[in-house]
Amino acid sequence: MLDAIHGNGGSISVPSEVAYATCQLAEEAAQRTVAILRSGVIPSSGQATLPAALLLEIAALSTLIAWEERGDFEHLGEAAPDIDILKQDFLNRCREGGKGFDDAEHAPISSLMMNLFTENFAMEAPARLNAKLVMTQLDEENFIEELAEFLWANRHSLANNERGASTHGKEK
């Protein structure tokens, strides 16, 4: 079943899992962005007009920082960005004033974050497993160890699911 992601420039058809994962990612990024802006970035009058690219970059950078803090980058290997370089790039563009964010098409941190998300994250994991997963190239020993850790961490919910499945449809 296909769904669509809608925006000002039109819509694109995508599998429903991708649409759901993208919406979840966008909502989490929006919440972090609002929290950052409310933390004193906007003057106390509360009135400000900010370029769309600036908001995209704040959301993307905060998402990448959250992934790094959560430990997702250790699974990305060489694909993991250097957060310090991205922060410096963002600050340098802020110093340029509005011209550093004049075009939403040129949001390099946002593009990088979306590429990492689509190429490395399991989009169905949040909906189906209540988990956010990052998988590297298949290394059998590493995969077995990671799978064992995941199964052990979720043993109680898996056991409850198994009990529910084994009695489903049977009379007591």
C-alpha cells in the first residue's frame, strides 16, 4: 500500500512505512527546534521571522546531535558525520546573516541528515518493533551479538507476544 508525503512543491508516493517514519522524524525534529528557539534564541517579544533554511538546519543539526548522543553513530562507521564540523559550519553561516540561509534548497546539514536517515535507518522499526535501528554492513559475528542484545533487552515483551500468539484463536 502506498501513501504520500505532501509539501508545498507537490507530493510523492512512498510506502506507508516510509511516510510514517518520515512524519515521526519531522515531528521529533520540530519539537527539538521549538525547544531550541524557546530557550532564548528568539527575543522575549516572541516575534521573529526566520528563513525556512535556518529552521531546516536547526532541526537537522539537533537530530544529528540526538542520534550521536543515542549512540547511533557508532553503527554508521565512516558514514558518521563529524558533529563539531557541522556545528562550526552552521555557526559560520549564522554569522553571514540571512544570506547564509536564503534558499531552503541549500540546506546541506538537512540534506546530509535525510541521506543518513534513508540510507541507514530501518524505517519500519519504530512502527513494528518500537525501536530505532541502524544497521551496518553485515558482519555475521557483530549481527549475532547485536541481535542477541536486542532479543535479551526485549525478552519480556517478546514472551508476552508469544503467549498471546499461542493462545490466539484457541478456546480456554
